Amino acid sequence: QLQLAESGGGLVQPGGSLRLSCVASGYSLDRYAITWIRQAPGKEREGVSCVSITDKATDYLDSEKGRFTIVRDNSKNTVYLQMNSLKPGDTAVYYCAAGRHAVCRNVFEYSGMNYWGRGAQVTVPS
């Protein structure tokens, strides 16, 4: 079955950038919609960005529009989340999740993402 592994997290000063990677194994990502989801300590999970199976649709959390970019590279079986102009409010564990029959209408509709990675910590101090 599909397995996902995030990498690229770390501590970044405000205004800095990170690129998270989500590498898939066990199956090709070209049949899955993908959502990046984050959870800060004591907070609810929230969808950050999603991309449809065909890359024809993407969506972003309002607070991250213009700062975050989701990119699919099927040749590498990898999805990236480029994060620029990072703020303390971006501090969270970031998960990638995939759903074979899921869609990307908006970042809040990630319940159809059946496969999850273990997460990558992103810390932006104040």
C-alpha cells in the first residue's frame, strides 16, 4: 500500500523559507490527490494546501496564499510544499496525506485523504 514520508522540516527564523518533501513508496502518486495538513500543539488540524490528481486544481489556506506553493513531481514520486516568508504562526507539525478517490476543492476537505505520513516539525520562533 501507499506509504508517505515527509522531510525538510526544521527551525527557521521569521521571514525565512523551507521546502518540505513528501516521498511516496508502494504506489505511484499520479493516482492520488494530495493535501498538506498541519497541527500546532493544542490546536486543531488544518489543511494548508491541496493538489488534485491531474494538477488542474490547487487550493491554499487563506493565511498562506501567496507564501506557500504545492508542487507535484510524479517522475520522482514526490510532492513539495515550498514555504516562504515564514511566520511564528506557521509553527506546527506538517503532514502530507493522499487519497486515491479524493478531490481538491478546498483545503478543509481532507477527510478523503486515507494515507498519511508521520509528519515533519517546522518551528518559526518569535
